[in-house]
Amino acid sequence: LRLVGDEESAVADLTAARRVLADIGAGPAEQEACALLGDEKSPGGLSPREVEVLRLVAAGHSNPDIASQLVLSEKTVARHLSNIFGKLDVGSRTAAAAFAYEHDLV
């Protein structure tokens, strides 16, 4: 779409693709979509969706609460948390929440 000059449609499609890739845990493909959008990555290399999940974790929400608020399955929330823990090199929700506060993500 960019090649034919339709930037608005290109951005819309890339944004939708990035969201789906984040939801299914396809990190490298999601990062490529972010790069094509020109989005800067958040601290720790977190995707925008991972930041959303982390903010809710830091606010004390459970996985079912997060799933409900973001309209995701609990399994997808668990996958995001696993990705967050890996990217931040932490082993608990508490440590992840501390990272969120230290980096003004909350």
C-alpha cells in the first residue's frame, strides 16, 4: 500500500497486524511491524500490548481481570506475561511491577 501511495491504509493494516502478532506471541514479526510503523519500543523491548498487560499487573489485577479488560483469553495473558518476564529477565509479577514503576510505565 505504501508503494502505491496509500499511507493511511498501510498504517491501518500494519497497526492491525501488530496487534494480532502481539496477541499470538509472535515477537519477531511484531517487532518488524513496529519498525515499519516507526514505533519506538518501550523500555525492556516490550511491545505496546505487553506494556498494557504490565500496567494492569502493576495495578494488582489478576490474569482473569486482565483478560476481561483487554478482551483476551487468559491463555494469551499468560503468554504475554511469560514474554514480559523473559524480556525483563524477572521471575515474578512483583519484579515485573517494580520494573514498571521504575520506568514510569504506570
